Amino acid sequence: MKNKKNDIQSIVKDIVKLREYVISQYREMDGRTSPETAVIKQSDVAYTYETIIRSMDDLIKPYVNFNS
């Protein structure tokens, strides 16, 4: 039981880190205050999404089978 609790605590910590990453990326976006002038490279957005997706995959990998 204790081991499972540690696993859950570890997952929660990782989710908090992922949330902080998403918030930091959002705050770095140009155009938050002037959307009509916003410009961002798609490669930057792709890198951010890739990082988020991989992090989420790592968190849920023990509970989900992606091969089905």
C-alpha cells in the first residue's frame, strides 16, 4: 500500500511540473496582450506540444496500452 501511495505522489509531482511547464510556455507567447500582432514559429509550438505529449505519455504509460 505504501508503495502505491509513493507512486501516486510521484505522479502528482510530475503533473504539477508539467502544469508549470505549460504555464511558462503560455506566458512566453507573444500576443497575449495584443493578439492581432502575435507571431510564433510553428516549430516552437511543435516542440512545446511534443514535450507536453511525451510528458503525458510518460505519466500514463503504466496504466494505458497505446498499441491497441
